[in-house]
Amino acid sequence: MDQKKVLIFGIGNPGRGDDGLGPELIERLRRDPQTHAEFPGTSACVCEFEFRYQLNIEDAFAIKDHHLVIFADAATTGDVEAALTEAFPSDVIAFTTHRMSPAAVLALCHELYGRTPKAYILSIRGHQWDIREGLSSRAEANLNQALDIVRKFLDTI
Amino acid sequence: MGRKITIEPITRIEGHGKVTVQLDDDGRVVQSRFHIVEFRGFERFVQGHPYWEAPVLVERLCGICPVSHHLAAAKAVDIIAGVGPEGLTPTAEKMRRLMHYGQMFQSHALHFFHLASPDLLFGADADPAIRNVIGVALMHKDLAVQGVLMRKFGQEIILATAGKKIHGTGAIPGGINKNLSPEERDSFLRGPDPLNADKMIAWAQTAVAFFKDFHKKNTGLIDGFAAFPSNHLSLVRKDGALDFYHGALRAVDADGKRILDDVDYRDYLDHIGEEVRSWSYMKFPYLRALGKAEGWYRVGPLARLNTCDFIPTPLAQKEFETYRAYTKGKPNNMSLHSHWARLIELLHSGEVIKQLLLDPDLQGTDLVRKGRKAREGVGLVEAPRGTLFHHYRVNADDQITMANLIVSTTSNNEPMNRAVSWVAKNVLDRKAEITEGMLNRVEIAIRAYDPCLSCATHALGRMPLEVALYDARGKLISRKER
């Protein structure tokens, strides 16, 4: 079976409450047999997971050989608890080095390596950002929705 | 009617900050300030935790330079665990050094290729849509590729020494929790091009040469922009060598006269004070010997190459001699020469990484020492951005009761304000129109210090981005938020 290489980034700071949503998502996916890389022959895709405080220039190198990339990060605004939207490289970049946006990483990958993987942003709504570890109960519920979305999406690959 | 011009956020530096320039009715600059808008809270957060957790907890401070905090905290808790600053096993110290120099390498590479090079390559007046790393990739692809891979190489060194690229657990009280396997060593020494130590050193040399060439063609800009005299502080090795991991405190004034020399950093409170000012959450450290008004100082690459006597690796030492000769052996007080100094340090870091990789002590198995416990510990390292202070006290139950951190960017608070004032007076003063290029010059001045505002304010995560314009009476005229 021709397996597709999938890279899932969990982005955020677990020391800042719900900013840890992205990293927590990939931790749970790591333990999930559906995405477990030890069973590559049973799946149409093999998943790798990377934790990031924020994306940076070397992530253009990290994504270049993957078929699909998902950027999972907490959202500070909006009514939707969890959503998966397609991401595209962008010429018009306005970013700080505190983090590069997924669009900027995709654009840099395209410029340096001549290709970009299919990419999605998994946005998970968070509510508390204090200096502490652990998710709020609302964020925990949203995380479960996000996990459901990712699992169903990977099933379609 | 006077105008207050606000630039917020400052692009391409970690965290967020606000610059405010106050003009009078004639358009003359009467005041400029660099504000930090987030609140410090991390020192309180660590209280109550057992001291051995400090090296990992403090990494939550910042996703840009977690290794620096990890090692500074580790050096402090070494003392609490009863192991003095020079008491580690050879394997433990050299593993920590490899971790630290890997961090320096990737951090300096990131700063130059991602932050500074767009300004140098395209100029302050270039279209913002191009004046970024994507623009560098479009117009100077080889430079961008090198920047990405130099970052990756440094990150892999950190992974091999700390156990993880982020939230590494390598340094523990009294030592280290792993050595470097022969396979790991060989992957860095003999990895396929370009991911090996020799290629990294060669690229660092190219970067230094690039800057020197740029300097020759733009001497007026590089020498004159935001140049002002200051004191300088860093750690130096006992013999005066540049050393990022350990040493004694030395401070020199703008002419090179020593204000502090061979000071045990555990006594830092006797020599360094911190002033609070009402308009910023970030403190203003100063040398007590000179007082609050005159005692402010710079830290970081410019300061380090002013305080040290030599660099103990041959290629970087050769570049250092050229660099020092430019100011005839006197301290360099030109802000944009920070980039030159940073690239010499990048080269030095590459050379040290190779030296350490060739040292068989890294495969040693004696990793930890223990001793008689103490109730207090201070740890300093030279982080990429400058001297980093970590200080903890513990109670009888080994819980942290006090934490004091002075991060590099805090020490550079006053220098950054001076740089902003220079630009305000020389670029913004009495101009009929404020252009994007003028505003970018303010940011260029700040970016030379490579500030990490997340560290300085112990903030990480989302912050509202605000642009505010006030009239001479402080009334809000216009405001934008992202």
C-alpha cells in the first residue's frame, strides 16, 4: 500500500493553560492506534507528530517531504469549538518571529524546495491563558471535538 | 497639536512591544519610549515547586531560548544540590556546553537570516511584503537555505543533549542525565552534506564575510546608526576568554575601563540593582558602582566582544582581531555592529561544537555528583541575547521560596530605549510625513539587540496588538487592534 506521510504539529505553550491545546492534541493522537506509526501497514497514512511553541523557519524543511500537514493550535477568538480549514502559502506575510504563521511556513517551503504539501489548520477554541498547566473544562470538551474531527479526516485519506 | 506616534507590535522580534514617540506642536521629538505591556508572573509561579523542577519549569518562559533558562536554572540548583559551579563531572559539563553552544548556534543563525538580513538586503524603505524571510528566499535562495539548515543543525544538537528540542530534561541537579552516543557524535561530525560540523563552520564564515562586505559598502549606515557610548557587561573566563557557559562577571565602560572584574556572579546582588519605572513593566538593571543614572549597561554579542580579551577558537579569533582593530582596540559602541559580533559568535559556536564532538569525555558514564545541600543558588550563563541570571532560595522541604530572574533583554532595556531615542531624534524629528521606512528604522534599532520580549515579561501566548495615537493632551485620536 502506498502510504501517505502525514505531519501533525501541536503548537502552543503547555505552561499557559489552554495554549497547551495543540500539544495535548498530538499527545493523545500519539497514543491512538489509528495514528500509531508502529502499525504502518494497516493504515493508508503514517503519522508523525511534532510539538512546537511556535513555528519557525526550519519547519519549511520539516514539511517538505510530507503529503499532508496539519497545524493544530489554540484559538483565542470565535464561536466555533474546533474547526479544520485548508491552509495555503501566502505572498503577503505579516508576521513576528514570535511565531511564523502556517501560511508563511508553506510559502517558505515553496520558495526553497519547489513544493508544498496539502495543509490544514486545526483551530481549537481555548478560554484560559494564565500561567498554569492543564486545560480548562471548556477547552477539554473542545479538544475532544478536535480529536474527532482529525480522526474522521484521516479516515478519508 | 503634538502627536504621539505608536508602533505596535514591533515586527520580527520575539514577543510584542510598543514604541511611543511624542512630538510637540512643531513636530520635534520631546520623548520616546519602548514599552513592554505584559506582566511578570513567572517568579511567583515557580514558588512552592521542588527545586529540582526549576530547570524544566523555567523552559516554559520562552519557546525561543528555553535552553538558556534550562542551563542557568541548572547551574543555580547545582549549588542547592551541593555541587559548586566547577564541581560537575567532565562529561556533565561538556554535555551542557554542547547543548549551550548548539543553542547559541541556532539562535544566532535565526536572528541573522530571519530577522536582520531582510533589512540589510532590501533596506529600510523596501516594500514590507518583500522585507522578510520569504523575500530573502525569493532573491537570495542560498542564504535562506543556509539559515534554515543552520537552525536545524543547532536544534538537532539540542535534541541529542537535552533529550528534546523544547522542554529538554538533560541538565539535572549536579549533572546531566545522558551522554552523547558514538552514533550521535558521528551524525554531527560526519553527517551527509550539508548537515555536519565542517559545513556549518564554513557557512558561518560565509556569513561573517557577507556582513563585512555589506559593511564596506554601507559604512556610514552601519557605523552611525544608533551609535552611542555605554557600559558593557558579560561573563568572561578566568583567563579573559569569551565563554558562554561559565566565568566571572566583568563590566567595562565605553572607553574600556573596567568597572567590575573577576566578580563571582553569586554576589551579583552586591553589584547589580534593578530600577522600576512607572511606564514599563520591564525593570531597568544598573551597575551599583555607577548608580541608577549612569549604571545602565549593554549585554549580548556587542558587550561580550567588548569585555573579553580573546576568543579561544582560531577562526573566530582571527575575525575578532579584525573586528577589534576597526575600533583600534577600544570598545565598540555602534549598535548595528551587534550583527557583526553576533556572526563572529556564530562562527565561534560552530568551532566549539566541533571541538566538543571530538572530545571522548562526551561518551563518559560518570554523569552526576552530589554534595551537601544549600538553601540558595545562583546560576548565570551568557544566553544568545546576553547575560542571564537565575537565583533561587529553598526551604527545609526543598521547595522554592524565592526566584529572581534577570533576563538579557531586561538588561538591554535602557540601551534599546536609547537606540529608539537616537532614531526618533535623527530620523523622525521635524519630518512633514512619517513613512513606513522611518518606522522601520526604529525597529531596526531594536532588532540589533535581538530582544526576546517573551522572556523579559515572562509572557508567552496571545496578546492583543494595539496601535494608539494620542494628541498633545493625551487624548486618544486613533486606535487599531489585531
